Amino acid sequence: MSECAHCGIEDDRSGGIVVGKPQEGDDTTCNVCLADWLSQNTVLSRRESEVAALKLIGYKHETIAELMQSFHGEEKPTKSTVDEYSRRMKDKLEKSVATVNALEKFL
Ligand SMILES: [Zn+2]
């Protein structure tokens, strides 16, 4: 079993915590540390960052909903809420790319 390179935690699916690698060669990270990083360093909201972290580690929307429910101890989010967060992230991604393209000559 692998542990998070940042906080040392191990997989605890019943507590909504999973450990994995976003990409080949990346540090092993838990979804909580990755969500913290995304929330602080990207335009994503806190909840969007939680969804993004689990997507990056390789989970599908249905499992993401289950893990987030376990983590927060609530009935939400449902899969359709995770779908909605995912749509909002895609929108932010497209706007971010458009911003870079529009302002590229000033960078
Ligand atoms: Zn961690």
C-alpha cells in the first residue's frame, strides 16, 4: 500500500481518502493534499478542486460522489452534482485557455 508523499496518509476509502499518482512520474499524493494544492493555485473552487483531485487520480464520477460523501459524512454530492462540477471545470479550463491566447503577447 502506498502513502501520500506530502502528509504520509494511506488509502482510507471508508473515510473518503485515496492515494495515487495524477501522472506517471508524479509524487504519490492523497486526494486531500492534491485538492488543497488545486484550490490554492488554480481558479477552481474548493469543491471543484476536490472533484478534480479525484478525477486526476483516476476515479469516475460515480465513485467520486461516493468518496466525497464518505469524506464529508453527508448524502451529497450525488453523481449528477459531480457531473455539474465537472462541467464548470471544463468551462473554466476553456476560459483560461482563451485568456492565455488573448493575452499571450503581453506575457
Ligand atoms: Zn496527503
